[in-house]
Amino acid sequence: MSEAELYTLYKGVYLPSLLHPQESLKYYEDFTFRPDDILIVTYPKSGTTWMQEIVPLISSGGDPASVETLPNWDRVPWLEENRACILNLEQRPSPRMFSTHFQYNMMPRSFFEVKPKVVYVMRNPKDVFTSSFHYFGITSFLVKPGPQGEFLHKFLNGEVMFGSWFDHVKSWLNADDKEHIMYIAYEELIMDLKDSVTRIAQFLEKSLDAEAVEKIAEQCLFKNMKHNKMSNYSLVPSEIMDQTKSEFLRKGIAGDWKNQLTEAEAEHFDAVYKDRMKDVKYKFVWE
């Protein structure tokens, strides 16, 4: 099926219509934040599921029940998705935890007034592309990726769900009030998970002892998350997400793009990246 059949165009970006009906977008726009809310923000396929595991465990002091009793889409729900409307989020005790894939300029008015804490996770866009290529192929609510070269063209032009990776990252890097935003890279989680957990906990003003940090890091190892049915999307019906074609939690590594992109595609990607990011001062770990 085509973009016109599967997607809604919202504020200039494609959203899967199945997950983002008009009522859920209205709910999102009218949502009222609290100052102690925690918001995980990512471009899709940048480590959202990982952070939906880490943040609840930090909040619970390492209690595994926080990630083993609720699916991650209810545990740290996406505010723009249809399920947000039925979860009674207004009644949840603080600190509430949410996710969004939206750009900074797409946040609701309340966000700018209240300034909740934001954990913004970034990932090497070549790996984001690689992960997206596999993911788009297993879902029924996204346009099939088609030939790799064709999908690469769409990805670099932002003609995929949630728009351009470049626009997304730059919008959040250029955000106002950066003191309530923590920037962290997927690659940092891979390089030193315990240090990452410690830094996120400090940002969230949650005191953890060394034993709790150790326990959280162990629980959040990719191989352990992969076996958590509340996190691996195995609860999703196969007609919506067919994991016999490719697992949702696939490899959890950095640099898999080298196994995916041809030399010419990688060079083209680098050229587009250099041009689109030339005005960005932030030093990314993958550069």
C-alpha cells in the first residue's frame, strides 16, 4: 500500500494512520504535562525500547517488576499514539514516564510552559536507516521499503514516518531551555551501559547505589531485553508485526550499516549528512 493509503500527513510529517487517528493527535495537542514528568524523545529506531527499559528501572530503584508487568507501550506510552487516550494518564502517580517521536517544534503548548525532563536519544543515522529498512518490512501499517536504493532516497528526503532524521535531531539540539534536556547517544549505551545508567539517574535526580546500577545495567543488556516479552513486541499480533521476517529487537549493535549499505550508498549518505549537518556544532560519538 502507498503513503496516501497508510499515512496521515501531520504538521508536514508522515504518521501511520492506524496508530495516530485524529482523536489521538487532538489528545496529544491538549495534553497537560507536570514538571516532574519524564519524556523519552527519539527519532524511530534510535533506542526508544532500550530507554523504555532503563528509565522505569531507574525510577523504581532497580525493581524488575517495573518492566516485567506492563508492555513498554503502556509502561512508557507514546503520547501521540491512540493508546494514550485510553490509559488514564492523568491519574498516573508522579513521576509519569512518556515517549514521543515528534520534533521539538511539534510539542504541545503545555510542554513549553511546564518544561518536564527530556531524555533525548540519538543514533548514527546510517544504523537508523538499516534498522528502519528491516522494521518497515515486517509491519502492516508502514509502507513496504521496496528496493534498498529507493528506501534510502526516501529516508534521506524525510519521506518516511516521522519525517527527516536531520530535521528531528537538529530541532532538539536547537531547543530552548536545554537545562531540562539530556542528550545521549545509542552508541554511548553500548560503550558503557553502567556509566550511562548512572548519568541518566543523576539527570533524573534519582539516587542509586552501585548495586542498583549493576542490576539495572544487567537487566538492560540487549540479550536480556530480547527475552522480556513485555519489551520484545512478541505480544503484538503477527498480522500487525511479523517477526518471522525479522525480529523487532534485531541486533542491538553499532555499525551494522556496514553490512547493509553498498560503498556507493554509504558515500552518498555521507555527502548528504555533511551538507545537512554542516551548521551543527554538537559532537556526535559516531563522527
